[in-house]
Amino acid sequence: MPSIFNPKPVDRHRLRLAGALLIVYLVWGTTYFALDVAMQSLPPVLMNGARFAFAGGLMLGIARWQGQAWPSAAQWRASALIGGLMAFGAMVLVVLAQKAGIGSGLMATVVTTMPMWLALWTRWGGERVPATSWIGLVLGAAGALVLALEGDFSTTLLGTLCAFGAPLAWSLGSYASRRLALPPPAMASGAQWLLGGLLGLVVAWGWEPSARTVDWHAVTTASWLAWLYLVVLGTMVTLNTYLWLLKNTSAALAGSYSFVNPLVALCVGVWLGGETLTGWVFVAMPLILLALALILYGREALAMARAVRPQSRSTAR
């Protein structure tokens, strides 16, 4: 019987993995634009804190509705660390960098250092990172650097410090989420976001002057819609997906979104923001695709090459 009528069983894990990567690649690629729109009439630190506190409260409610128990004291501490690093530290640094005037090209380039940091922590933690993944990460960063030539490389000292601090904090939080004992996924996400968001609200109230004098009537509909998009799709859907990837695939593959997102962000900027292309995208895209291929299939390709080499030698004899 032809194989088309007797297909092999579908690998559900691979399908889930492909779907998760697609969500992280596409949705997070649009959040740069959404952040810019939200910050047009909302203070950045307050906006970010409210985003995660609201999403965290919703996720905790969903977790309790599913019958999940409250986290233990140790799990609350682990969630506070991860939420402080990711939901508060990394995301506040991103919005402050954008608010401080860092150009889109430089921001997109700096973010690509995240998977390299994550791979480094993973390696120091005793997990093996294949050489093909390291090569893929370097190629992906190179592709994002070329792609960033389409953007703006203007910067300020504060913007630069915030931009470089964001991927460092995110990578530390990502590594901690792979290593620390946490409650079930929904409860873990809710605890991390709520604690990180509340920390952001406290910092906004104490150190962000505009947070205490917000004219809520002046907040535009576009900013509210962008904030809602960040809460629902950017956080509740995509951040949950990313946390699942951290637990179910390699650190290199989970972090590969950082050099795919700039490509998506550029397309969104052209479509919605009226940006123009200069042609660098056509140089960057092959580098990014090759990087993904090495991270996804590099180990298998290397194993196949090693298996074929002895056969070719024996045939030659």
C-alpha cells in the first residue's frame, strides 16, 4: 500500500513545538510596535507593572479554577526571583530604553545577545550546548545585526545601559525557570507575573513622577488597545508559551526568537508604521534561516555526516 495511505503517526511533541515557536516568533515580533503605541500616553514603568500585575491576577484565578494548589513558600520565593528578573527587570529596562531614545536598529541588535547569555548559563550549569547551536546563535546575531541596518542606531547613555541590561536580566530569569522548583505552569506564571508586576507598580509610584499625575482621560484609545494586546497576547499567551519552551526544548532553540522577532518587527513597521526597506533584509534573512536550521537540525545533520563517512571509506576500498 502506498505510504500516502498509511501515514506514520503524527509526532505530537514536534507539532506542539512548531506551534509554540510560531507563536513566540510572530507575537513577540509585534510587541515592539505595541509598546511604542502604549507609551504614547501611558508612563512606561506604570504601564509595564500594570500589564503584568493584571495578567498575573488573571492567571492565578485560572490556576485556582483548574484546582491547582497555592505555591509553597519556596515556590513563592522562586517565583519572586524569576518575576523580578523577567516581568520587572528585563521588561522595564526594555521600555525605558525605548523611552530614552534608543534606535530600533540598536535595540534589535542588543536583544540578540539574550540566547547567548542563556546558553552560557546553561553550559555553566552542566548542560551540554552543541557546537552547531553555538554557530547558529552567532549566525542569528549576525543576521539580526545586518537586519538592524534597516533601522535607527541612535542612542543615549541611559538607553544603551538599559538595552544591554534587559537581555542579561531576561536570560538569568529564563535560566532560573529551568532550574528552580516551581508550581504547575499556570500557577507559576501567575505568581511570577503578579509579583513582578507589583514590584513594577511600587517602583513606578515611588520613582516615576508621571505615574502619580496620570490624566486618565487623556490616555488614548490606541494606547489602551495596545496595552490590552500586551496583556492578552504578549503576556498570557506568548510568555506562557515561552516558559513551556524553556522546559521542553533546548535553551538555544527557546531563545532563537530574539533574532527572528526583529524580522517580524520590521515587517510590522513597514505595514503599520510606514517604514521603508533599503535591501538589507534580503541579506539578513538567509543568515537567520541558516541559524535556525543549525539550531534545529545541526546535531542530526552532523550525526548523519559522521555515519556516511565510514560507509564512503569502506566503499572506496
